[in-house]
Amino acid sequence: MFPTKSSGVDGMSALFYQKYWGVVGNDVVGYYLNVLNGSASVKEINQTLLTLIPKVDNPVNSVFVPTRLITNNIIATFESIHAIKGRGGSKLKKMVLKLDMSKAYNILNTWDTKLLSAAGKEVLIKAVGQTLPTYTMGVFQLPKSLCQELSAMIARYWWGKSGRKGIHWLGWRKLCKPKCLGGLGIGFINFEAFKKAMVAKQAWQILEDPGSLVGRLLKARNFPNGDFMPATAGPSPFMIWKAIL
């Protein structure tokens, strides 16, 4: 998080915690561990500041537009770069500008499993482990082996005890199934099924809204003289288009 953005109701921004983490870090981590383990409440800190943004008829923000997916910008960027690279020695020169795209990502430290209850581990898996690859899966068709590796990592963490490898009493697919289908109802994600659903969402958007930015871009690049359904990979497809097909 940028140091001076998104201050809390007490006026403290991220800068305070970043600068004085050596002083307050243990208290902050301890408090949230207590919340995850059920011995503390978030009521005291569960407050936020709401800012009402006036609505306009023609919003210019390319992300928060009705019917547009946030992953559309990722697809448009990668397809544009792929097209520029494919021009080779063309006299028509193109360039890509990267403006205000830097993000500060917090790196999650390894959490010792003895510090969290089963409920706490479930929350951490769902809030972190299963959400990090969401945008990637919404654009690229990840290899089956990678999906299996992600599932195995989360399964090891779920069954592990005090930092040691635990016994996997049930298969991962069983943990992902709802109770009505014979599973435990925990709600973990089957990454292989999830990646297909996320990419299928892109295909559905092209069918439903062919006039959108990403719809027009993919058509111009991959099936300029035809329709989406009978379209093929073509001579020089990018991995995004191959994933959608």
C-alpha cells in the first residue's frame, strides 16, 4: 500500500505502520491472530470511511465500467504488445507506455500452523492462497501441473501441524466438493475447474458484448473477417487467445 493513502478513521496511514513496524508489529500480528482464533473481536477496528463519488453519464475510467471485466485491461495490454512484437521489420513503428502502473505488494511471511486454529487456517487459505492467482486464471490457461502444485501446497498447509507435514486424511477434490455432492462443504477451490470457468467468462463476454474494447481488439487480431464461434487459433496466436479457444 502507498504510504500516504487510505488512512483509517484515526487518521493513521500506512506510513505509520511501515515506519514503526519494529515497535507495533508484534502487537498488530498478535491481535489478528487472536481474531482468527476466535479470542478477539474486530468490532473495535471494523470501521471505514465512505466517500461518495458523483456519477457521470460517460465514465472514462476503463476499469469500473458496467459489463466490463477488470481483466479486460490485461488482455488488451498483452494482445497489443504481442501485435507490436509480431510486426518485425515493419516501417510502422509502435510503442507502449507504462503510466502509473506500479503497485506495492505485501509479501506474506510463512505462518507457523501452530498459531492458527482450523478456522483460522481456512480463512487464510481462502483470503490469500486461493485469491492470489485469480486474475492470472482469468486471462491465461494455466498448465494442469501448476494447478496441481498450487492445490498440493494448500493441502500441505491445511493438514500440516506445528510446521510439520501432517496426514492427508482426505483427497483435495473431497475438500472442494459441497456437502450435497459428498464433500465436506469447506469450499476450497478446485483450481483446474476454476481456471476453465474464469477463461470461459472471457469467451462469454465476447459473445454477449462483441462491441466492447476487448471484443473488438480480439476480433481485429484473430478473426477479422468472421465470427467468434467458428474462429480458429490462426497463424500467430497469443496465449490468451489460445486459452479462450
